Amino acid sequence: MNRAPRIAVTVAAAGLTATGIGAVAAPSAAAAPTTTLCSFTYPNPNLPLIWAESTASAIPTAPGKVTLRLTTDSRSFIGYSQQFRVTWANLDTGFSGVANTTARVVGSETILSIPDVATASGRVALVLGAMSTGTLNPNSVSTEDCSAEYTVP
């Protein structure tokens, strides 16, 4: 008796994936939308005559959680240290908190992320800021803040 080798077949149609016989996977979840919250400019701490720019955004990651992101155009080829910080208050629950992260920024796009901030669902008031410290002179510091209200799903 001859037996033919088994062959696994994968078919993708209409967002569904079928693997083998009788196995169907659910469609993959679409990427969560990114919402721009606010942006600001500030003097580059290495060369104060050059202005850098940062934009804060929010990405929902789970019910009651959000990742906050700061995208910075440092306008610097030598870079500098930047602390991204957030103070938040859920206007519906009364919960509040703070979070921050620090990284070296250089070039036209550096992203600093504060992942999965557990604010609980509802309207959240945010104060987002950056403190940038010069590489050439660590006493040269630029700070800037912006604020926004965001509804966390």
C-alpha cells in the first residue's frame, strides 16, 4: 500500500488564515491607531541657536493602558541626553501617576517610549515634557512641556 506524503497547505483569503485541514485562525488585529497629542520646540542644548522639535503621541495597548511616545528631531549630529516624562490624571476615576524614560537622541528621528501606562479607561489629562541635557556642556539644559486630554479605551 502506497501512502502519499502529507502536505500542509496555507491559504490566506479575506483576512483569514487556514492552515492544514480544518484549522482556521482569526484575522490578525489591526495596529492600534496613534494619536498625536501635542508638540513643542526648544533650544538644542549643544547649540542653543538651533531649535529642536518633539511630538508626543499615544497608542492604546490594552483596556485601560496606553503607550506614550515622544518623537524627537534633535537637529544634532552629536546628540544629547533627553528625559521624556509624563504626569497624568484620569478625570473619570481620580487615579493619577507619573512616568519617565531617558535616552540619547541624535539625528532627525529618535523615539522615546513609556510603555503600558496603566491609567484605567476614561478621560486622562496629560502633561508631557522633555528635559534635554547637552553633551558638550552637561550644565546646558533645555526643558519644555505640553498638555493634552486623551480618552484611554
